[in-house]
Amino acid sequence: MGTLYICATPIGNLEDMTFRAVRILKEVDIIAAEDTRNSIKLLNHFDIKTHMTSYHEYNKVEKARELVGMLLNGKDIALITDAGTPAISDPGEELVRQCIEANVTVTSLPGACAAITALTISGQPTRRFAFEAFLPADKKQRNRILSELANETRTMIVYEAPHHLKKTLKDLREVLGGTRSLTIVKELTKVHEKSMKTTFDKALMLYEEKDPKGEYVLVIDGKDYKEIEKEEAKKWEELSVPEHMEMYMSEGMDKKEAMKRVAKDRGVGKREIYKMMI
């Protein structure tokens, strides 16, 4: 039985290709590439003569079955994408899934990844992050994702093409606010790489004056927990304290427990709720 190798390729600078990836691409029986016309430039640069086959979004299910069949017959296959790590927001995830179902060995060769590269130079919190890739083009799906991001406390990473950047910035500003901190990173690892920490308001002002150019990664600060707590407490201001108490007591809580819950909801101490009730 063969092995599927997930091979990361450079996202701009060819010097980011690893020695191991070059060796594996030379040794495997076949390379499954997202776009063979693009990948042939990479292979020629490193003098890799291995035969390529096309594997992309529009043939990913049927072609994956074909590739799994080759693997089961002992062929070793390397999967590459146009740039970066395959199977990350990429049709490669389907091939990996089918390989695992067929008990085919899958191993990954670490390398370039735009999301991680952008995050490390963004100046935004890096301990917890949520990768969103490209926001959906479908309006209904896009709005659903945007509504989920509204209260996201982790740092968010979003990809965007230059011709859609303004719209995406406007959509995100609408749910996250104009003063939310974000870092706009473009042309990673290339000659004109640039990282700019700013806000949505300032970014949109900038791009009203000049058109975006290059491939972009947006690294966005998550929502502050204290802000969420304030918003939650504000919701209860529409109810009086006695009405708030009655809501919980009607659910079967005793007065002491209801008072504790009301105090937590409003972000105050139990003693203050007690005084209000008196």
C-alpha cells in the first residue's frame, strides 16, 4: 500500500520550499496538483520530473476515488496546491478523508501557510484564533457566518482577493464595529510584503483613496470579554428588578437562587439586588 504525502509549497518566495518536500516530490510515483499549469513552474525550478495529474474543486470526489485506488495498489502520491498547505480550505480535505476511510497512510510535510504566517506578524493576540478563510459568496451563508463572528472572542483570520476587499471590510465593520483592531497583511513572503495594523474605519478610508492590490489576509482582534459582559447586562435593563426576579421564580427557583441569578445577569452584587427589592 502506498502513502499520501501532503506537501506544502511556497506562498510566494520559492526559497520557502523545504528540502524534504523537494525530495518527496521527486520520489513519489505521481503528484496530484490543483493546477498543473501553475505547478509545472515550481517543478521545473527544482528540476522535479515526476508526472502530474490534476486534482481540484470540480473533480475532487471522483478523482479522489481514482487516487485512492492507486494508493491501495502501492503507488505513492504527493498532493500539492497552488500555494501553501493542501487540505486547508482546499479540495485536498476530500482526498484525505477518503484515504483515512480506506486505511491509507497519510502524512503531512510542514511548510508555508498564509494564515499562520500572517498571524505571527500581525501584532494581534495569537494564543487563540479562528480561521475563516474566504467568507462565503452566497449572501445567506455569508450573513450567517458574519453573525457568528459578531461575538467571537478569538482572533479571526480571513482571506480576501483584492477586487472583493472593500466589500468584505464593509461587511465586517458592520458587525464588528469601525474601531475594531485588525491587521491587513498582503503579498506574504514576496518583495512587496506589507503588514498594517489599523481599524476598519481607517482601512476603508485608505482604500477609498487607492485600489487594493495583491492577495490579502485580514487578522482581526476578537471581542473583549468585558464588552460582552456589559452588553449582556444592558439587555436586562429593559426589565425592572422585580420583573427579573419574577421571571426566575416562575421557573421554580427560590428567592435566594433567583436573586443570585439576577445579580449575575446585571453584573452587580446580591446585596444591591436585595436593596432594590426592599
